[in-house]
Amino acid sequence: PSDKMLYGKSNPMCARPKIVLQNSGANAIKNIEITYWLNQSGNKQTYTWNGNLLFMDTALIELPINSLWSNGIQAKDNQFIVEIVKVNGVADDYAYNNKFISPFNRPEVIPGNFTLEFKTNVFPTENSYKLFDADDKLIDSKSFTAANTSHTYNYALSGCYRLVIEDTGEDGLSWWGNTAQGSGYVRFKNSKGFVVKT
């Protein structure tokens, strides 16, 4: 999780945190014990990475979520903190670069019970969506054939999810540069039918 512009296409997020580790020591690293948490939460997660990290090699590690996002997330001023506890079963020789703090923005929160309303434009076969859970497992997907038509789907979810809206024409559901395609949209409605996100 990060609020840096470099990661703007994948953040804010509440999926599996990703970290990059580099071995700057002479010996190969076979395992690393890592703790990570949000803000000042006393509920730290622990993960042990196993592999073979040689001198100056890097490893991209995805950390399990467990109860990470339900412990200590705030409306603003969030920090994701990760720390190396042990390397090859012992304390690291150089502890000064073992901790990293990344400020991040909280993802949008919508009610767990909601309706997704998807209105196609003039070219409905270009429009589709996919819904993934926090482990990147596909939960649902829809494609369309009827132009200028509203479709509604009800969901009852809890946790972290990612909605990917795709347009193979690469001009979105509605765009000023191609008014001939008409205007489609995607809306989230709460259980009372009120729009909470467009």
C-alpha cells in the first residue's frame, strides 16, 4: 500500500501487500521472518518467506492478509509498516534497514450489501467487468450484448474486493472524444436504492 504517484494505478488498495527485499549480505538467504501491521495496531501479522536469495538479488513477496485490514485502518493518515525480524533464523547482521513505513490512503468503503448497476453504451460487446476478492480470485464477471441497456446485479460481500471495468474499444463507457458511442455508466447503490458511488 502506498500513496506515491508511481503506484497510483494499483492504489489505494486493500489486497495482499507487496514488498521487495534485497540481499546485500555475503551469504545466501534461505528464509526471512517478517512482521507487518497498520498504524499503531498491536495486532502484528507474521510471515516467513522461504527461498534462495543470493548476494544483491531481489525478491518480490506478497504478504498474506489474514486480519490486516480489519485491525487499525483509519479514515486518513494511514501507515503500512513492515519489519524483518530474522534472517536465516537469527537476528539480521545489519538492522538499520529492516523496517519500512509506507503512508497510504484508505480504499473506498461501500456497504457490503449493494447493487451494481451497469449501463452499456452503443457498443455493448466492448463492455465487461470482473470482480476479484483480496486474494485475486475471480468472484464474478459479466459481458454484454444489448446496447444502451441497464443491468443490475445484487451482491452481499464482506472484506476487500477489486472491480475491473473493461472496454475493448479503449474509449470507456462515455467519452467526450467519441460522442457517437453514447453514454454508459457504472453505479453502486445501497440496499435502499440510493447511489453511493458512480
